[in-house]
Amino acid sequence: MKIAIFGGTGDLGRGLAINFAAAGHEIVVGSRSQERADQAAAGLREALPEGTFTPLENVEAAQAGEVAIVSIPWEGIESTIPPMADALAGKVVISVVNAMKFGKFGAIAVRDIPHGSCAAWIQELAPEAKVVVAFNNLPAAGLQARHNLNADVLVAGKSKAAREAVIELTKGIPGTRGLDAGPLANALIIEGSTALIVNLNKRYGGEGAIAIAGLESAPARP
């Protein structure tokens, strides 16, 4: 599968690109300029020489990808998404964007953003896309190192078929399982919990993530 990733230079986007490339997917690295896309792809090839990384400008990347992952700073949503909206129509678009700010006492979830969550904001700006929130809570360093994360990926989106497609995609990340967390309205909970995990990891060390216990009919975590 061709997966377009916007924000492949960020820690989380880079980690996802490495894991999905290792699972056999072709990664299309999108950026606002060809030069930056080339640089990001070169860095990914260095991390995973056997992976396939194709650098393109954002709109061309959106056209080329069968699935898209948005992993950009939340402040860039309004300028980045609209030019790609037509190219993303009908496609599953995975938002891993978290709105956070950092202060004296650690990470804080930003509450006053348009439409209540980054994923809902992206859906508003690309109305024909099938936006799903997922992977927000995974530790970026552990992803890049391809550690067994022993974590759950909470997946929320309006389309059940889109959620199921993302849950299937999650199998490419060692030690994770995807769980259907319902409609896109729940994105604000998933995104907001990332600030808690960041603070816990900083305070106690390690690669903490979300793991849900007690689900009788859920698949076992690999």
C-alpha cells in the first residue's frame, strides 16, 4: 500500500514511516517543498535502508497515497490541509496531531481549537476525506527504534470501514493492537490524553503508552 505521510520529519511521523515501511508499505513523504521532502526521505532511508520512501510536494503526495497520515504541528492545520482537500477526497486520512503547549509544570492539552479536536478540524477542512484519529498516544522514540511497545492504538472516526482499515494497518507496528474507540467526536479524548502520557514519561522515564485491560472479546496484543 502507498501511504502518504505529511510531517515525516517530526518524531512521531518519522516513527510511523519507519514501521510501515518495514511492514512492506511504500511511503510517500510529503512536504511543502520538494527540497524538504527530499531531505526527509533521505533521513528515512538512512534509518531503514530497505524501505521505500518517495519524496513529493504535499498535493502530489496526497494524490499518490492510497492512505494519508497527517503528523504536522497543530498550528499548521489551517494552512496545510485545504490545498490537499480535493486530492484526499474519498481516502482514509489518519490524524496523529496533538494540540499541546508546554509550561513550567509540563505538557498541557490545548482546549480552545476549532471544532474541538485536531482530527475534527482536519475533517472540516477536507470534508470528503474519511478522517480517523489513531497512533497519537504511541511513544515516538520507541516507534523509531521499532521496540515492542505493548500498547493499544485507540481508533476513532465517523466511518466504521475507515476505522477497520486503520486497525488492520496497526498490525504493522510491533506489539500494538488497534481498538475501535467509536466516532470522531471522541478524538478530543484521545488527543488530550497524549499530554498526560508525555508528562508521565518525563516524570517516571520509559516509553509509557495506553494499554486497555479487561476486554474479553478484543484480539490479543501481539
